[in-house]
Amino acid sequence: MSATRLQIETFLDEDSSTFTHLVLDTSTGQCAVVDPVLGFDPASGRTDDSGARRIAHRIHELGAKLQWILETHAHADHLSAAPFLKRALGGKIGIGERIREVQKVFGELFGEGPGFARDGSQFDRLFADGDGFAIGSLPVRALHTPGHTPACLAYLIEDGEDSVAFVGDTLFMPDYGTARCDFPGGDASALYRSITRLLALPARTRLFMCHDYPPEGRALRWETTVAEQRRDNIHVRDGVDEATFVALRERRDAGLSTPRLMLPAIQVNMRAGRFPEPAPNGVSYLKLPIDALGRSRA
């Protein structure tokens, strides 16, 4: 894969500290967008598509054609802008096939009736582990990386030592560590095995993050390498075994609060970024399950 054939541009949503990646095959003009964000204010219920518009504008500037809108998982910290981009530019929305498990669990939590399909049909493509596809002429392989959620995927653009992977929330920058595993369907042991799989990729493989939460004094970063993670990751560097990681992860997770946008985000993202069907007055509503996730401790 020549450096001039693959072009990656990264956009930050400051409110959720989320990185959206624009992946362009310059030889064909075909592109993909990974993890697009729709702004949302839970206090007012207002959405904000300015970030998605900025990405759409950039695709127009490049003269590119949007082929794929790729979700690494059903995010709990932001709403997806996949439908906005699809309406504006076309393209197919893809996610891991185990989104069905997420839909089943959260469909029950939110009291969804039979009108909410739990078969993943809201998405255009459900990827199984190892599935191959292409962004233009760039070969991509879907890697199932469960642990944070059952449906997590990494998207690997393969070219030996010069491969690139978009890893979602599975890994963070080495000084922050790894994703939480306390959501329904999460599993710290599964996350350890998923990360081990990613870190078995060639050492120079570039890894693109979905988030960064830098310590004071460090600038935001969205790219690292397998070698850097194996050497420096505070949770899973070389020499950390599964039992040690699981104990650390579960201890950390026990003290974490629920993400600010989790309840609205999951309701929307399990529908491929769409809001529930409008009520007779034409307005869509999101539900707030009371004490369904357990009472807060005094």
C-alpha cells in the first residue's frame, strides 16, 4: 500500500472527545468514515450536525465518493451521525454482526415492542470476524474484538508491516490504557484476548483511536503503534497476564460512573443512528429507565 494511495484525516468532537476518521483511497476516490458523531444536548434534546457537516464538506472538497460509514461498536458516549452522512452522500452503514446481542439486551431494557427489530436489519452490512471488503482498492478485514461490548470490531487495512487498524474503544493511548468492561455484555477476559490479538499484528501497524483523555501537559493523540502499545500500555503491555489485567480492569470499572450520554446514545445507536419512530405529534422521544441499571449508592 503506497503512502499516496491511503489518506487518513481525523476530526475531533470536543464534547465527547471522539475521533472520527476519514479514510480515502486516492487511487479511486472512494472513502469511508469511521465512527461519525452527531452532537446532542441531553438537557434540551437538541441535536447538532455541524461536525458531520464538516466531514461531508471535506469529502466534497476532496472530490471523493462515500462508500462506507463504519461503526466500531454501538457507542455509549455519543450519538452516531451515520444517517446524516448516508442521506447527504450515500454509502453503506456497517457494524459487527453481534449488534444483535446489543439490540436484544437494550431492547429489553428500554421496553421496546415488536416494532423494534433485533436482527441488525437497521444496518446495511453486518460484519463477521474475518470478513473482507474494500474501500476503493484498499483491502479491509473486520476483526471481532469483544470485551467492551459484544459487537466491537476493529477494521484492519492490511499491508504487512505498514498495516493500519481502527480499533474503536478496545485500546486507548498507552498512558490511559484500555476500555471499560462493565456495560451489559462486557467481559474483561474477552477484552484481554481481543487486545492480545491486536497486539499480535506487525509491530509497525498503526492503530487509530476512537478517544483520547490525555493527562495534563500532553496534547491529544489519536494514533499509536502496536510496538508502542506493547511497550508502554499501562494495562496490557508485554508481561501483563490475563488474570492481572482482569483484576485491574474490574477494580477500575467498579468505581466508574455511567457515561453522560449512555441512555440516549444506545437507544439511537442500536438503530444505526436513527431516532425512534415519531409519536403522533411528529416528535421522536427517548426513554429514561428508572432504577433499571441499579440504584445509586448513598
